[in-house]
Amino acid sequence: MTTLNRVAITGIGIISCLGCDVDSVSDALRQGRSGIVVDEERKSLGFRSALTGRIDGFDGKKVLSRKERKSMPEFAVQAYAASRQALDMAALDETLVRSEDTGLIFGCDSSCLAAIEQVDLLRERQETKSIGSGQIFRSMTSCVTMNLNTLLGTKGACWSLSSACSSGGHAIGQAADLIALGRQKRVICGGAQEINWQSMCSFDGLGAFSVREDEPSAASRPFSADRDGLVPSGGAAAVVLENYDDALQRGATILGEVVSYGFSSDGENLSVPSRGGLQRAMLQALQRANLQPQQIDYLCAHATSTPAGDVAEAENIKAVFGENSPLVSSLKSMTGHELWMSGAAQVVYCTLMARDGFIAANINFKEPDEAARGLRIVTQTLPHPPKTVLCNSAGFGGTNACLVLDFGESH
């Protein structure tokens, strides 16, 4: 039987509507501070909902030169910034970064704005030569990893993973598997999501967004009976994973451990989650971690504040945990739904909670609906860290990713 390597978390980075550095984001999580606003431009354009997460204080010009940014949409620049934060925290020597033992995997499922911009240029100028070479790379779904690979000089695995709103979760899981199997010694991984209105107009047309524009910070209400839809958001999250023994040997600060990765697909519906798919992924993650359900003390839920999605997740959680629910919160109550990056962002948020000694609340929770009754929803910030965590993420098409994280005393 193959002996698997342990996988350490040694660095994290984040650009989100909660802040542009890990300390600001940790403070927002602790305080229960929302990053959701009303975007008046969306309203003037005819959006049903003008609500969105908003990233304040990020300036790509301070991160990369104009030439370097030429082939990068804003969310790819944010992914680079988050990765740099994570690498600085991990204190990885540049020779290790620029190694064939170092991989790069990000979850990303669209690059909408660049495609629109090049078509607009063609219509305006009636020629293609003025579009510019940068738009080729900006418009590709793999734009994050191809650009980061060039900038960071990594020489191992390099690809983007596309699986809707579970993309970030699958990217972290696949990166951990590569290390566990000995195929990479370290992987820079995460997720990125564009936050512009152009990428959200068709989603708005589905009627899935909350319309509580009178109080934006209270619009996202996962698991609450009075929820009326999700709020779109975005940014970038990055995690440095390493072979645990190698990290110990070089004296790295180990923030936690990715113990296991479970995955599944529903095989049923494009947009409506099933009553069994996420359950199978959770059980697989627990089995691979050699854990019983009662050993999970905190569950970071995918719950996006949609009527059908939250019900399905609540029922899947109950199917796994029965009457013994762990503490549960959906941090999308503060961030909105960060879509492609959300699974990776959850790993960053949980690592921050473990580092800084608290469990963040599911804010805006009033009363549970029937499906959520019995879940131990965290409604106030708790003054102790999570230790053994299950992170859920799910996406259109019924794709599910679950990660077990360990933040025990040994770290």
C-alpha cells in the first residue's frame, strides 16, 4: 500500500471584498463585517439586482508593471498579489519557487471582460490588428496560471481547473493530492473570480440574486428562512501547500494541514443540487481522513443564500452528521458568493480563524427554514479556533469538492 505524504499549509493570501491583506480580512471576519454594496452602474444598466461584493484599495499598478499586466485581466493580477502574499508568509526561497518540484494550480471558469473588449474593439475599428496580443491571453480561462507561471518561474504542474463554483475547492484538493502522491513537493494553488458587471448580467437574468438593496450588508442570508438569493462577489485567494516533512525541515511555520479531499458529481441537473451528491463527497473526504463525522468540530458551508441550494446542503449535512451537527457557518453571509474562487477562499478564511483564535459567524441569520433546523448555525463570533474542519463547495452541473483541514495543537 502506498504511503501518502502529509500536506502542510505554509502560506495564504487573499484579495477580497473583506480586504486586500490577511490581517484586514481576519479582522472583518471576526467583526462580522460585510463587503457587499449597491453598484449604481448595474442599476442604471437594467440589472434586476445591483448588489455585489466590492474590492476597495487594490491597485494593480502597484503590484505589476504595465507591460506585465498587458496579458492579465484584473482578477489575474489579484491572483498574483494573493500568491505573493502567500509566498511571503511561507518564506519560500526563490530557488524553491523556481523549481520543477513546485506546481501551480488555480480554479477559474471564465474570463468574460477580455472577450467583450476585443469584440468591441473590432466593431469600433473594423480591423483586428489593433486589438493587441495581450487580449489573447486575457480572454483564456487559463489566464491566471499561464501568467503566474511566467512571473513566478515555477517549473512543475501548471494548469487552471474549471468546475464552476467548486473550482477553487477542486484546485486545492488536486494540489494536495499531487503532494500526497509525491509528484510535487509544493504547489501554489487557489482560485480567482472577476467581479465586473459584464460577467454577471446573464446570471442576474436568472433571478438568482438577492434584491435587498435597501440594506446591502444584510442581503446575503445563508440558511435563513427569509433569504431571497445570493450576492455575486469575487477576487482571488492563494494557498501554499508543501510536503509536511520538507516544510518542517526548512523551518517553515505550519499553519495547518490538508488532511483529505473528497469529490463527487450529482449526475442529475445543471442548476439544482441533488440530495446525495454533496453527501457522497463529504463522506469520501471523511473516509480518506480516517475520521468519524463527530470528529469534525466546524463545517465551513458552501451555502450561497439561495432557497434551493441551502436546503440541499442542509439536507446533505444532516445525512452525514445526523443529530450531531458540528458548528456550521457560511462566510458568504459577509463576502457574498465568490463563485470560482469561493472554495479556495474558504481555506484561507478557515486558516485565518485557526491562526487568530475564533470562528466567524453566519451573519444575518434570523430563523432557520425546515431543512436547516437542527444545524448548529454560528450566529455570533466564537472566541475559540476551529480544529478539525470540513469545507464544502459545489457548482453548476452538480460538481462537489470537500476538504478536511486540521489545525490541531501540533501546528
